[in-house]
Amino acid sequence: MEVLSEQQMVDCDHECDPDEPRACDAGCNGGLMTTAFSYLAKVGGLETEKDYPYTGGNGACKFDKSKIAAQVKNFSTVAIDEDQIAANLVKHGPLAIGINAVFMQTYIGGVSCPYICGRHQDHGVLLVGYGSAGYAPIRFKEKPYWIIKNSWGENWGESGYYKICRGPHAKNKCGVDAMVSTVTAIHTHKE
């Protein structure tokens, strides 16, 4: 599978949230997954990393429609309900989510369950799984968690992954349940 271009999104996506016209995707200054999906649907798709390489900074848009490698067929948001999120994860695969990443920055391993964590999302990640492990002595039961794939590389966290607690005691911890979306994409085969 080809790696898709992050730089195209940084340089070219300036889509705005229809409900908040001043909330627009702004390259290295951030944006929303759903508006990014909307941008991709409008322009026809995304180039590969090879054709539109990553530079790590904002640049002029150099999108070439003839080099589209993947297209967004459709996308939707998932309700703020852990059972529905888990069901969508099983049915559709990884889900795009927003999270407050303040505690992710110092994460080394295990299940993170910060006592106080704001719900303001400032980082986009992939929700890739869930489970339960680790005896939680106070509650005398397993501690359930979400598994998140981060974009900071394999040297961060548990080989690039983060576990954050879930369940009734951790409802929407760090905003993890509040902005969940799923996308159906199709790869276009270049001749």
C-alpha cells in the first residue's frame, strides 16, 4: 500500500467547518479530520507521498489532479457512545479521532488514565483497537482502554501507540470520544 501525501493536506486544504465558518483547516496550525475529508471529496483525492513529498512546513499548493492515488468515497461522524465507537471500529477499521494530547507527550507505556484531562482536542490520531488488561486494585477488575496510533513515530510511546482508559469511570477522557469519524476511501490505480 502506498503512503499518501500529508504535505498536500498541509499546503492545499483550507476547508472550513460549515457550522463554524471561521474554523478552517490551516496546515501546520491544525484542522479537523471531517473538514479534511470534505476537502478531499471536493478536489477528487490525494496524491502519494512520493509524488507530493513531505517538507514539514506550510507551502504553496502543488496539487496535481492527474496524480490522485486515493479518493474519499464518503465519511461520517460516530456518536459519542463507547459501544457504538467500538462497533464502528470493528466494522470499518481504524477511526479518525481528536484528542487532548497533553498527557501523550510524556507517555512511555501502560494504560494512561490521567485524573484531570481537558476535553479540548488539539491532536488528530487513529483509534485502532481496544482491550482490557492490568489489574486495577482499587476497582478489583480489569482496566479497559482504547489503543491509539500516533503520528510521532515508532520511538514514541509503545512502538508508536498509546493506550488510554475507557469505560464508565473514564467517560470521554481527554476528549477521546467526542470527535470520532469514519471514512470510506478507494485507491485509484495509476497506469
